[in-house]
Amino acid sequence: MSDLDAFRAEIRAWLEENCPAEMREPARSDDDICWGGRKFQFKSEAQKLWMERCAAKGYTVPDWPKAYGGAGMGPAEAKIWREEMNRINARPPLSSFGIWMLGPALLKFGTEEQKIHYLGQIARGEIRWCQGYSEPGSGSDLVSLQTYGEDKGDHWVVNGQKIWTSYANKADWIFCLVRTDKTNKYQGISFLLFDMESPGVSTKPILLISGNSPFCETFFDNVKVPKHQIVGELNRGWDVAKYLLGHEREMISGAGGNDRLNTIGAFAKRNGLEDPLLRAELAMFDVDALAFSAMGEKFLDEIKVGKAHPAQPNMMKYAGTELNKRRHELLMAAGGSAALEWDSEASGGGAKARTWLRTKANSIEGGTSEVMLNVISKRILDLPGA
């Protein structure tokens, strides 16, 4: 038996023994997702147990170094972990912008003190982060942001506004792009971390067409941020921001391959829909979902060995978000009139309809599909500009 075969057997045995049955069922709503943080309330004992067991082994962030709360897995071992998790349909033990976005940025740009201080808290689910990037008038043109940090010696005083800040009203801390030099558009932005309970920070949920409010407006009114809470160099925050955006786009794209043929088909059968045209669309979606998954594995392997094209996250983001919108269109079609129900207990408060409406934002957040296609055409296909 090879070392990897032995590792797979070890992981498989551990998962069978430690993953509760409830955590092998699909998440039905946002409440079924473990976000961690100071304000988070576990929905069930199984959810709490699963997160704690994984955190103790470093499995919430399996490919992070052990010194920072991970399991120290290499690329091959991390791939086996994902495969074995998928084999039993296990839910992620912990979902977090800290894991998906800030963590990789800290591993690359953070000081040793910052890594030790923040990464372990993220891995254990003790701190929940939100992202302070977009502003009114500064979305795709992010470098035009106006939130300003005034240098006060040992701290900055931050004033301004962010928008579309996902779960800002539930987050403990924010990683935030702040202009610290007004004379230089690109080299005048810094990447700051600060507590959302700092005096002068306030949030206001933005009601969406789904009836839910994952997004917020976030306001900063003379917020004091200590100097040591900067990541990377002063006025070079755009370097950190670009690196993090790649991970954000990979994270958003990750929803594209979920719920393949069997899940949607079973939903259609329960609702008495056996339309051959719908079945054909489900089969085509299944093929595309498998292709997307294979593309993701290929890109991940290339990233690990330093051979990835810088624009590959743009491809993943575009393909994943468009696939995810298709998936929810099919779920709505497969559900017939039952999928349109909005309020009943049987429909989970209209979960499918509300989620379908929510996916319309996938092709906007993290970079619009139009911007992604422009990047792909110019940087990967080398097509001439207009």
C-alpha cells in the first residue's frame, strides 16, 4: 500500500467514525452552515460536534500549516480529503471568509505575529470576518475607492462607507481597503484589519428581491485602527487586494458544481415531472458540472505547483457562477408550481425560490460576468481590445 493509499484509508476511517449523520445531509438554509464567530449560535449539537472535532485535527483548513491551525496537508493529501468528504456528502465543518479569502492573503503577506494571532482563531471558528471592498461608485473600478485613513501617528482614523458587505451585521472583524494616500490611485491604498465593534462602525442591511439581507451598507465614522493592523506594506494594499480577489472568485465559483443530476432529478420526480426535455437539460447540466469539477481540480493542481495562469480564477468565477444560476433555474423548473411557494413550512419558507432569486447576484458580486469575459479574452485568449 502506498503512502497516499494509507492516508486515504486513515481519512476514510476517521470520517466514518467522527462525521455525524446529520452532517451528511445537504444544508437546507443558511442556518445549516457553520459560520463561527463570537455571535454564532450552533443549530444543533451535531453541528457543534462536527466543527469541534475537525478544528481539533486541523481539518477546518487542512492545507494550512499546523503552526497556524491547519493539518499541514500537501496538495495530494488535501485532494484526498476533499474526495473523501464528497464521498459521504459531508458538509464543510466551518465556512468562513477568513478561510476562503483572508487566510490565504495572511499566509502570503502577513507578518509572523499576524499569522499566529489571526489564523488560529479563524481555523477554530472563533472569529468571523467580512470584506470591506466595494463602495458606492467604486465596484468594478475598485481602485477609485474613497474611504480614507488619516495618519495619526500610532493609529489611523478611518472615515467612509462600504456597500454590499456580506454579513457585516454578523461579523466580528473586517478586512478593509482604505485609501491612505490621496495622491496615488493605485499605490495609495492600504489593507487594514479592525474590529466591527470599534466605536464609529455601523451597518445597515440591504433588503434583496429574495426577501433576505445577506448584504449590508457599512459606515465608518472616525474609527481608530492601530498601525499594527495593516497587512502588507503601507500604500501597497492593492497587491494584497488583487491576490485576495483571486481566492474570492474561486470561492464564488465553487457553488457551480453542487447538486448534480441525481439531486435535481429526484426533486423533479417527487413533484411528478417527467418531461423528457427537462430530463435532457438535466443530463446536459450533469455533463457540464462534471467538466467544471475537472477544470477546478486541474487549476488547483496547477496553482499548487506554480504553473497557473493569473487569470484562471476569472475563468472559474465566470463558469461557476453561470453554472450555479443554471442549476437553480433547473431546480425551479423541476419543482413546478411547488417551487414557487414562498412562505410555507413545507417549502422551508420558500427556500428554493429565494435562493434562485439570490443567485442573480452571483454574476455581479466578485466581478461581473462582463468584466470576467473581458479579462479572459484579453489575458488568456490574447484577443485585441475594442
